[in-house]
Amino acid sequence: MYISTNLKKVSMKKVVLAVLMFSGILASAQTITRKVGLAKGQLLEQQSHVKMNMTQEMMGQSMEIKMESDITNVVEVKNAASNNFEVVNTLKKILMNTNVMGQDVKFDSEKKEDMDGQMGQAFKGKIGVPREFTVNNEGIITSVKKSAEKKDDEGGMMGGMVTGAMGEGEEREGAAFNSLANIPAKGVKVGDSWNDSTSDDNGKTFTTYTLKEVTGGNGLVTLSSNSAISRELEQQGMTMQMDMKGTTTGEYTFDVATGIVKNRKATTKASGTIDVAGQALPVTIETTVLSTISKK
């Protein structure tokens, strides 16, 4: 009897092991297809925590800027058709603490005195200003409505760096919508990799993605990218030229049924120059972004 019980225990362990192995094989073999689970009236709130360290060389001296911020964006699907979606992304709130050469500067976009100050001027054309664009049924941005009141770079260097660091600063035609998983139309299995690239007048980016796992209805994608940026920035009436090259590594988790991203993290390291009045100032930037997206 004792031997029989032990044999049963051993057999049960083998069965459990076999089931787990079979489940793993099924998960690996599952093909995940692109989904655009957006509906008219749908609201998505994105909470992002951004940490940025920037070092700038000027006249032989090094200046370090450290910034940590919490940023709230709300995405609304204004209209949904059979082949496209009208979407609005609005930057709602920024809490930021900046340390420049040992001096702390705090900023809260919900405080009038902060918005009326020098830091607030950098965000005047960004906070509360809807960015309207169209997403097709493949999750690609096909058109972007430009604001008639504000230019793209009117938010200044700090505004551009903060929102750009999130990957939320500018929706671009031909780019994948950031709130959706960027999955190939033909579908992918665990272990598969794919590439995409975007370019415009301000630069270009080449990204490689890999589907690492699928568990409990959630998919995990890792990514790495190379970027080159060349653009003009406006700061206190002065025009500056920024030329940077960088790399990004990160990952995101998404809902397989809808394609909507649940959370994302990425680290970007970049270096280059900012040209001010004909003088090229060397700059290095490292940024870490942690984001979560939830339905409202």
C-alpha cells in the first residue's frame, strides 16, 4: 500500500509536469494578431513618471540638470468608423522637480503662480491643448491636425524635452499609436522579432521589437531603437538647433484582446549638441520613463 501511494504521487507529478509543459508549448505556438480595441467615447488615462539627467558643457565647465516629473495624459476616442478612429490626446497635468547645479525648482501646472512663472511659459502651448489625430484600423496614425494657435516647438526646450521624453510629445503621421501594441498585421508568435522605422523633418527612428511571452491574456514585448534628431527649439525668444543621436531599450505589456498597452518602461541615452548663437554646446541626456495606461 505504501509503495502504491508513492507511485501515485510520482505519477501525479509527471501528469502535472506534462500539463505545464503542454501549456507552455501552446502559449509559445499561439499567434498574436494586431488589435485596435478602440470605441467611440472611450477614455484612457496615462500616468507617466519621468527621470532625466542632462549634462551640458559650456566654456569648459560642466552643468548638470536633474529632473523628475509626474505627468498625466488623457486620450479620448471622439469617433469610430469601420476603418479609422478620431482621437484626441490632452496633456492634463505636470508635477516637476528640477535641480540645476544644486538648486531645486518645483513646478505644479495646477498652480496659477507656477503657470504664470518662467517655467510655466514653457508649457503654455501644451498643457490643456488637445492634439487631434486619426488612427487607422491597423493602429497607425494617418493624419495629424495642426493647431492654428500654437507652433509645434512653441513650448520651448524644457517643454519639448519633457513631453518628448515620454514619447508623447508629438503624434507623427506614419507612426504607430503609442497606446496600442505595435504588432505586425500578419501576427507573431513568442520569440518572433520585427522592425519598424519612422522619419520626418525632425529626425528618424529605427526600432526592433520581440514578443517575449503571453500569459493570462497579456503579452510582453521588448524593444530597442536607434534615433537621430535634428530640430529647432525656441527658448526665451532665442532659436537653438539641437542635433542628437541616441538608443532606447525597454518593454511594454498589452492586453491581447484589445491591443491596448497597460504599462511601459524605457530608458533612453542620447548625446549631441545644442547650437546657440553659432556655438555648439555638447550635451548628454539619460531618461527613464515608467508609464501605466488605464481605462476611465
